[in-house]
Amino acid sequence: MAKATATAFMQVRRGPQSWDYLHVFLGFALAIEGEIIQMFELGLPWNLLIYVTIGVLTWYLFRHDA
């Protein structure tokens, strides 16, 4: 029997306007995360540490060179 093989390659290129929208959404996401972390009423070093950690993770997910 013959074995069927197929390959596909797809690449999406975004224009500069769509990157501007992604930066706006990143700002909204960071603001919402900051408000949620503030609701937990942790002490100063903990809430700042958690916000920086979650902010870096969010930035990593939104970066456009991935």
C-alpha cells in the first residue's frame, strides 16, 4: 500500500495597525490584572511581586516575535 504524506506550511504576517491594537489590549489586560491583584489585599512586597510576575507572563504571551 502506498503511504499518503502531505505537508502544509502557513505563516501569518500582521501589519503595523494590528500590532497597535495588540498593544492596546496588552494595556487593558495589565490594568485588569492589577485591579484583581489589588482585591486580594496582600502586603506591599507580595502584591508588587505577584503583579510583576503576572505582568511578565502576560507580556510574554502578547509579544509579537513568537
